[in-house]
Amino acid sequence: MTLVNPRLLDDVSFHPCVRFKRWENERVLSFVPPDGNFRLLSYHIATQNMVAIPIYVRHCIVLKGGTGSRIEMTVGPKQSMGKILEDVVVEMSMPKAVLNCNLVPSQGKCTFDPTSHLLQWTIGKIELGKPPNIKGTVSVSGTTTIETPPISLRFRINQLAVSGLKVNRLDMYGEKYKPFKGVKYITKAGKFQVRT
């Protein structure tokens, strides 16, 4: 198997079935697959290879004691992507001074846990051209302005590799039947935060 942009790979860990010498010399993944499901390799993308972030968050968050505390937020895919964002969840660990959040989402469900102070907006799928938003008021104790917390995001995009790493070709030897060769790309957000 050969890859497009194998130079992007950093800190690679291979399954024991991979012939490491062939990878070192030719950048070809040569292996005899074991029975069942297995992970062929794990990797990181080198930090100098900037990855385009596929999602945006526009926000206006004001947290101050008394009246006037509010949250307005819009989440959507970047125009250049052309893919649908799925399983989108937005979370904020609110400061202890936040007593309640009265927010209305245009899509999905919003909850605030007064014990853990976790604000969670479960959006789900974001259709192209229809970015969901959420707005409302926040009850804050005291009289001072409070620092706004970072926004954490989780999401998934099918059939997209934001890293640019792709399978170029896959050759099979020693089999008489013609196998179906397919590749499934999935981009998932790990720990992704937007500072406010």
C-alpha cells in the first residue's frame, strides 16, 4: 500500500505484521494482514504541517454579576469543506459563580448542570448552509465580571482526511479472487478548544 503525502506522518507506530524495512526504504506499507479487525498504524501529524480546521465558532459571551450576562454562539462548517459535520457537541465548563443558563438553540438540545457547572449543547448533524446558533441569558452571582471559559468541541466528518494523508494504491498478491478495495476516511475531533 502506498500513501499520498507519507512525509506528513510523525511518531508512527505499526502493527507487528508491517514489514518495517520496506517502509524505511521505500515508504511502502507491505504486510500480511492478520485475521479479524486490526489497526495497521497509529500516527500524529507533524506540527509544522498546518491542518485546516474544518469548523468555526462565532461567539459573544458576557459573564458579569447582576444583569446583562448573555451567550450567543454560532457553529458551522468552513465554506471550503463541502462535507457535513456530524455528532457535533459544544461544551463549556462554566465558572462557579454561574447559577443558571437560559439558552434557546435553533437546533439540537441544550442542558446546564448546576452541580458540575457544565453547559452542553448537543447539535448532532449540521447541514451545509444552515449553521445552528444558540442565544440566551445567564444568571451570575456577585457583581464583578467573570472570565469566560474556553469552548470545547467534538465532531466527526465522514469521507474527509483533513491531514491530507490518503491511500494512493493498494495491491494484493497471492489471491485468486478479485477483492473489493475501498477506503473509509473519518475525521474526528480529539481535544479541540476555542479560547473565548
